[in-house]
Amino acid sequence: MDIGLVLQTDPPADLLVERMVRAEGHGFTHGWTFDSVVLWQEPFVVYGRILERTRNLVVGPMVTNPSTRAWEVTASLFATLNDMYGNRTICGIGRGDSAMRVAGRSPATLARLSEAMTAIKDLAEGREAVVDGSPMRIPWVRDGSLPVWTGAYGPKALALTGRRADGFILQLADPYLTEWMVAAVRSAAIEAGRDPNEVRICVAAPAYVTDGSAEQRAHARDQCRWFGGMVGNHVADLVSRYGDHSGAVPSELTDYIKAREGYDYSHHGRVDNPDTAFVPDAIVDRFCLIGTVEEHREKLARLREAGVDQFAIYAMHDDIDGVIDAYGREIVPTLS
């Protein structure tokens, strides 16, 4: 199983770059960032610095979207970085949640997401694509490669992922839900005539390593509770579309948001998010990796059994360097 690191592009960018270098030194394979340019700094500028300072780390957004940049711009950004540093970028993409809503816009439709996935990949790899009705090609691309991984929760998005994406990004680390969603993606891949094993599976969630004491576990839960609020925001969209007991989405994913009242994107992905009080400890434990090194190893083993190829650590808490070092010393060496 690969291990990735997910960070927000908060200033100073130099600190983020140093942490990505530190992660690669510990055996991490991927360096991901958020991509909401109103809330954080422009990630593609930062990727150049990361790639310059590392040798093998693969970098990209978790996730970008079809709407904040023209598709040919997104493709050219990836292709330029690949041309400069080798094919070491990856495109995580979704409909656009925080990036769009914080600017007062709606996320893209799945139809538009599907078109964007194809166009961005084709352009970045040197093929012709149709963008808003116009065929185009980036003429200088040679031997480009851009894996496109899609973030999804709902049945239609999971089906799109299985049909079209190179990988699936699931933003929660519950083994039961992971197994359910991986099965949906692989079923869609088979129906599309694809080898389901060609679709890579990435689970992304906060990880916080503790010494096993009740005090540290309680602190870790509080540091990671924001994640349940972020996931709940996505789940609320699914409930509004399918209902909370439609069978289209497991009740294990939808039941906990009944006490949810709203969501303020100015606190998106932040420990101090005030809109996460409704998230119970049990959900934090299910969705995140919290506890001793051995507890992390055990849960990662369960995720690997569910088909996960990469675990990407959302490191948005007060022990970012600690979790990078703990994984590097105690966990990464056991996963090969």
C-alpha cells in the first residue's frame, strides 16, 4: 500500500514544500493538496517547488474541478510540470465543493465532470480534445502521462468513476463503507468492459498517532472532528438527492448527519470549524485513523483487504510533523 500526504496550501508555501520533502524521505509516494484558490494559495505554483525539491514524489490536487480553470489551462499546467520534471503529476478531480460554493457558484454536473476528465487527460497526454465544442490540441506535449482519479460518494459518481477514471478517491476510512463503494466502482468498470483492477483505489482521511491514553485519544478526536463535518457536507447533498433511506447510499453514511444544521466554508478543513459539533466520537473513529501505531496498522490492513492501494493522510491538525515521522518510522516500512 502506498502512503500519501494531503496538505492545505496555507502560507508560508515553503513550510508545505519542506513537509513534502520530509514525507518523501520517509517513503511517502504522493503529495496532494486541496484546490480551493479563494481559501488557499494557488497549488500549481507550489507543485513546481515540490517537484524541484523531490525526486520521485507524485503531486496533484485532491481535488480540482471542471469549473475554476478552463480545461485547456488545467491540462497545460499538468503537462508543463510533467515536461519539466518527468511524468510526476496526478489529477484528482470532482464536481467542485468548496472551490465553487465559497465563490457563490454551484458544483459542476456529473456530465460536465465526465467531459472535463476526458478533455484534461487527452490534452495533457498530447491528444486532441473537444473543449466547449472546439477541438484543440497542445502541440508541444511529448510522451505525456496524466492519471485522472475521481472523488466520489454517490451511486452515479461511483459509476462514472468505474467507467472513466484511472483511480477512485474516497474521503473516509471506514472499512465497511470502503468495501461497499469499491464494489460499486468495480462493478461499473466491469459493465464498461474494463479490467476493474486497473482502477486504483485511494482512501483519504485524517490520521493522528497517540500513545494509547484516553486523554490523547480525546484530543486526537477533537483535532480530527472537522473531517466528519466535511464528509457530512457531501453526504447532505446525497440525502437531498436520494433521500436518507433510499438504499442508494448506505445508512451508515447518512444517519449521523441528522443533527447537522449548516456549513460555513470559511472554516472548511479546519480544526476550529464550529459546524462539526454534531459529529459524534464514533464517526470520528470510523472515518479517521486514530490511536496507537498498532491500531493504525490494523486498520490499514483492513483497508488493504477492502481493495485500497493508497492511504492519503489528511494532515490538518496540531501534529502534522509528528504523524509524518510516525508513519515514516513505524508504518511505511511495514506496508511494502
